[in-house]
Amino acid sequence: MNKSKLFLGLIVGILSLPVVFAASDDLTNHPGFVDFTSLAAVAGGEPTVEVSLKEPLLAMITNILRNNDEEAADFISKLLRVNVQVYENTGFDALLMAQNMSNIARDLEAEEWERVVRVREGNNHVDVYFKLSGGADLIHGIAIMVTEPGQAVMVNIVGDISATDLSTLGRRFDIDELANLDYQDQDADDDVSND
């Protein structure tokens, strides 16, 4: 399943950053925040991996990376929260999980989130949504839901991310679908200027 592996690769890249625990302000009212409580309830038990990177920690990571990787530091500096939960081998009901994912997807669409990826291959489901700003020049949030037999992954990235930021991330982790975003925008600008 190529699309889920692509986004799991993105998650692994985020997880490879240094982790230190820190407190942060509550972001539950931020337009980019997603509550995955219902999915966690269906998965049952404790997540096998849980990462919660909040604003003070993200600022610390930005400072650590600044001297070695300016692009990554700039991207991370735009983030307010990164939440990742991975459930493995919990014996959850994949159909029930998929139904709950569909419910959350409907809620996101009702709140004007844009679906950018939807994959349905047997019991493998992937949904990726972006919450765009009013002018569609920034992404306030990214929600990723992946479920397959024996595994569920939920990711919520909250911040103010541009297409250029996503392109930088794509180049860093060799994700072609993201790496070409700003070049497409640039080509469109060139076409307009050449008229």
C-alpha cells in the first residue's frame, strides 16, 4: 500500500527528531486541531507509540536544528503541535475503526477541511485532510488517519504551513508528491507572467 507507506514515512521522519517533554497552551480551539478520541477508544488499550510535541519543545528543536538544517528548522518553527498515536496488534475491529474514521472525515468536511488523499484497498484505509486558511495560502492543520489490520495511526499537525514549507519537507524526506508543490505554483506564476 504505497500511499500509507508514504505518509508513514513522513511520520517516521517527524518521530526521528529529538524528543524532550514540555508543556504548552491548550490548542483544542485552534482550527487545525483534531480530536481523535473516538478512534483511540476503538483501538483500545494504550498506543504502542505516542508522541506529543508542543510549542515550547518545537521551539527548542528549531533552535537545535538551526545550525545544521536551516530548512527543517524553518519548517518546524511554523508548527504549534504534532500529535502522533500508533496502535499495533491490539486486535481492534478494522471495520469499526474504518466507520469511525468516516465519521471523523465527515466532521472535518463539515468544518471545511479539504480531503487531499483517500485510499480504500480492502481493509486498508488512509485519509489525509488539510485545514486551509481563509485565503488558502496557509495550512492550519493536517489530519492523517491510517488503519489496516493490526495497526492504526493518527496524526495531527497544527501550525501555519505554506506550500513551500511542505515542499521543503518533501525534499527532506524524499516525498515527491510534496517536494513538487512549490515548483508547480512557481510554474503557474511563470505561465501567467509570460502571457
